[in-house]
Amino acid sequence: MPYPSMGRLAWHETLDMHELVAFQSVGLIKLKKSIRKVKDPALKKLYAFAIQALTNNLRELLAFYPAAPHVADEVQVEDHGDISFYAGDLLGLAKTSVRNYSIAITETATPVLREVLAKQLIAGIQLHGMVFYYMLQRGLYPAYDLNQLLNGDVRNATNALSMPY
């Protein structure tokens, strides 16, 4: 349900919200697929807690989608099944890796370690580009169409929320 004082969202906050919803939707699906394999009761309890936390996060964030900027009427988003999930998971890993390497470099005092991290950062950036263009070319990530992007978020989050575990 939309928040009462909510007007329209700005473009920049809409895009950040998209990143959070996309990342957490993939995470929720991974947790729900994995929880049955977890044998340790304490760890299984942590998984259940994380599932509930991500579920709450997604529900709260989805309430803001009606206030997101739209540049056209509703569009249909093709469901690509598991391939979209796996590619999105790989994209999230690559993006997170680039961010982590960037942070690590700013904390590095040892020149030879800095060189290794910089080399690995470049490789991570290249992997991110390869995965991004793979998804873009196959219609898995409509980066240039805000309506399709946001509708895909809603579909993926809804699928993640409705998935049993």
C-alpha cells in the first residue's frame, strides 16, 4: 500500500530503489531455494530470519513503485524463466565485486597489493560488462526502458515473495 504523504519519486531514488529490489529479489529466491538444504538448526533459523527480513523489505519497497516516474503506459515484460534469475545473480555478483574491490583499493597501503587489486578490479569490470551486455541483448535487462525495468522488478519481486520454501 502506498505511503500517505508520498508524491512522486525522483529519477535517482527510483533507480536506487530498482537496484535494491532487484538485488533483494534474487537474494530471496536464493535463500528460499537453499533453506531446505541447511541441516544446522541455528543456521536454518538465520536463513528463515533473513527470508522474513527480505520479504518485509520487498513489500515495503514495492509500495513505492506506483509513485515511480513512468514515461509510457503499462508495458508487458517477457518472463525468461530461470535464465533471467541466474544471469541477474551473476550480474549482482559482478557489480558487488567491483564495488568491494574499489573500496579495498582505497584502504590499501602496500603497492604490490594495490597492483593486484587494480588488475582484479579491471577483470571484474570486464565481467560486469560481459554479463550486462549478455542480458541486454537477450532482453533480460531492459536498461534503456524504465517502464520495462520497473515492471520487471515488480514481477521478479512478486515471484520471489510467492515462492514457497
